[in-house]
Amino acid sequence: MIRTIKYSIWCLMLLACQSIDKASEPKVLIGEDRMVEILTDIAFVKAAKSSNRKVFEQKKINPEKYILNKYGIDSIVFAENNTWYAGQLEKYEEIFKRVKGNLEKSRDAFEKLKKEEDSIKKVEDSILKSKDTLQDKDKLIIPSELKPIEEDIEKAKQKRLKPRLKKQ
């Protein structure tokens, strides 16, 4: 029993003492600005893919491949750069802060557009409602039916006036 504990501790010490090699700088280094753009696009695509998975599957769209083609890089170059930047913790953290800032700016712009769209929709709805109301009023009073009503009003006025004239 004591032997197994000693061997276990010895194995754990050997495993714990392994050195972790940092990734070497890739041959094709993607600049920080470009990396921010790529990661921002990836975040947008992942959000779109999670909300519209069926559309992506039906049309056989590979969004990651599209983004990499857009920036003219392949998956290996991106993976090497991502690993290298992950080893550069301060740079990687700064990159993700910028990505987060880009996403927040886009969200704010979207919300602003959504508010404008909603206000325009409200105006259009009120215009349609008023048109419907006017059309309903037109349906209620048809000009050909208006003449008999006008004649009845005139007769009623004359009846009211006649008794008043007699009293005076």
C-alpha cells in the first residue's frame, strides 16, 4: 500500500514537472487588427448559425470556410495564429476586448435601426388604420343614398319651422 502511494506521488511529480512549450511565431503572421476583424466575423457567424441552423444546413453553407476565404487565409494559418496569440496572453486579451467592443457597437447600431424601423412601422400602421377608417366611412354613406337623407332632413326642418311661424 505504501509502495503504491510512493509510486503515485512520484508519477504525479514527473507529470507536473513537464515544461509547457509556447507556440512559436507562425510563418504567416496575421496582424492584430486583422485578427480582430476575423474573430468579430466568426462571432457574428456563430450567432447566426446558432439561431438559423436549418438554413445553414439546407443550403450547405460552411460559414467558417466563408470567413477564411474572405480574408484569404486557410484554416491551418488561422489555427497557428490563434494558438500563437493565445500564448501571448496580454495581446490575446486586448484582441478580445476589441472584438467585444466591435460586437457592442454593432449591437447598438442594430438596436438603433430596430427602433427606427419600429417607429416607421407604427406610422405606417396608423396611416393604414386611418385609411381603413375613411374607407369604412365611405362604405357607410354612399352618395346615391345621400339624397333621400338630405330630403328627409329638409322636410324635418320645414315641419319644425311651420309651427314656430304660426305661434308668432
